[in-house]
Amino acid sequence: MADYLPFDQVRRIAVLGTGTIGASWTAYFLARGYAVSAWDPGDGWKANLREFIDRAWPQLQTIGLEPGADTAALTFLDDPVSAVSTADFVQENAPERLDIKKELYGKIDYALPAQAIFSSSTSGLILSELVADLGTSHRFVVGHPFNPPHLIPLVEVVGARQTDPAVIDWAMGFYKHIGKHPIRIRKEVPGHLANRLQAALWREATWAVVNDLASVEDINAAISQGPGLRLAVMGPHMIFNLTGGKGGFEKFYSHFGPAMESWWQTMQGEPELTPELCAQIVDGLREEAGERTINDLEAERDRKLLAVLKALRDTT
Ligand SMILES: NC(=O)c1ccc[n+]([C@@H]2O[C@H](COP(=O)([O-])OP(=O)(O)OC[C@H]3O[C@@H](n4cnc5c(N)ncnc54)[C@H](O)[C@@H]3O)[C@@H](O)[C@H]2O)c1
């Protein structure tokens, strides 16, 4: 790792794109004591970013700020080249479109300082395709967070064919250094790993709507009031290790495996995502949400997430 900066020498992080994910990353990096250079081409982005940070800061204070952490360490830049040119690390959060990200990468390619690492938040694009034409492609990696990144610990780290393996190690180490829980994904596949798991679950949740298995509210409760609670504590393989009782995973495998396999056989094909289906789910969500607006729901999610994270920390 000799060519790349020691983690404690990273001072300034550039954030490109400050929508849902970029704003949350910005708040997190500031809370960890970094200077942040932010850029976004959208209208009103500076006020929106400031407003997001003001809302997230009390939550980050609850988790604990790094000494010296200060929201005043945020600089707003008017172009991406200026933002990356003084950065030790870049977190890119542009819209999830190959053409948009490729154009952006082309612009900043040679502006990236010699030791800087560039990490993309992409939820599922293939990095090898995004960096195919770049001169500095060996310093690009995926660092895929979960919404909201200022609270959720997971970051999936994936390299492109062109990525220097030392850069993947560096990114793993850096995310850990700043308090995240990075996992290394060994192969490039659409959706990485966690989003594929989510997509499999959502396919079934959608199939349940199409086939009128239960109301949208009850389908939500089927996870949040049941298996979702366990999944916050242990992953799916470890949960099933306990489903087998004292016989462990082998017992589960022989006892429940054949049933699961027969259910899988009924899960062929995908529900078609039609406008009518979208409207049906939206109606169900409106009924469940009642008077609660998106802002109210976000605040509720974050308040409960903070409590869960604290409980998990206190019980390890
Ligand atoms: N929303 C999620 O749950 C989530 C979770 C993890 C990762 N991601 C990934 O993060 C990235 C951003 O997603 P989002 O949900 O924040 O989207 P978003 O639409 O909320 O924000 C995108 C931002 O990019 C800006 N933008 C537009 N053109 C741009 C350009 N050429 N260069 C830079 N920025 C540009 C927009 O003005 C906007 O502020 C995507 O790659 C997405 O896959 C999203």
C-alpha cells in the first residue's frame, strides 16, 4: 500500500453529487472530522445540502463526533475538477446512469491527485465498464453504502478489472478506519451483493401484492415485525444455523432444506412492474402512512435506526 496515503493523512474528501446519498455521506465525513469539498450540478443544491446536514448533525452528535468535527469544514465548489483537485479521497454519488457517470469520470480523470482514491456509490453498475476509457482507472473502486450512509454501517467494496488490488485493500481499510463496516465483494455482478438480496426479497413482496396474498401494510409487517428483527442481529445463514436448534445448520438443511427448495420452484419468473402495480402499492403505503409525510417517515426511520444501532453496540 506504499503508493497510497496512510489513513491518518487523509484530510479532505470530495463529494460529487449531493442528492439523497451524497448529502448523507457529506454529513458523515464532516462528523468524522474531514474537510469536505462538495459539488452538484442541480438547482438549489447548496441550500438543500446545508439543510440536510443541519438535520443530520444532532443524530451524528448522538453517535459521537470526532474531536474537531465541524460543519464549517464544508466547501461548496462550482465544478467537479476543482472539487477533486485538492482531495485525498473522492466519493461519487451522481445519478445511477452509465452515461452520466462515464462523462463525469472523463472530466475529472487527470485532475485526481496522484495518491487520491476515487470511490463510487453506484448501487449496481459495473465499474469495469464505467472506467474503461480512463487513464487513472487503477485508482477507482466501488464503495456502495446503504441509505442513509450517515447511519447505516455497511459499505460494499468492489474493484473493476482495472483496479489496483492495493486500492481495494486501501478502500476496505479506509472505510473501516472511519467507522463503517466494509465487506469485500469478489466479483462484479449487477447489484453487487446486498442489493441482490434486497431485490430477491422485494420480488417476493411484489409478487405478494400481485397475487393478493395480504395488504401492503401486512406485507411490510411480515418483515418488520418478524424476520426483519432477527436480520438486524444476524445474517440469513447464521439465523438458519439456529433454526436447526442444537443440530445447527446441518439439521436445518436436512429438515427445512427440501421445503425451501420446493418453495423456490414456485418463485420462477418476475412480477411485471406495471404503472397499475405501482399505483396499487402507493395506495397501500398511503393507507399505512396515514397522516405521516415522507419527512415524518424519514425522521421515524432514523430515530428508530439510531435506537437499534445503540442497542446493538451496547449488547456486543
Ligand atoms: N438512494 C439510495 O438508496 C442509494 C443507496 C446506495 C447507493 N445509491 C447510489 O448513489 C448514487 C446517487 O443516488 P441518489 O439516490 O443519491 O440519487 P439522487 O437523485 O438523490 O441524487 C443525485 C444527485 O446527482 C446530481 N447530479 C445530476 N447530474 C450529475 C452529474 N452529471 N454529476 C454529478 N452529480 C449529478 C443531482 O443534481 C442530484 O443531486 C447512485 O449511483 C445510486 O445508485 C443510492
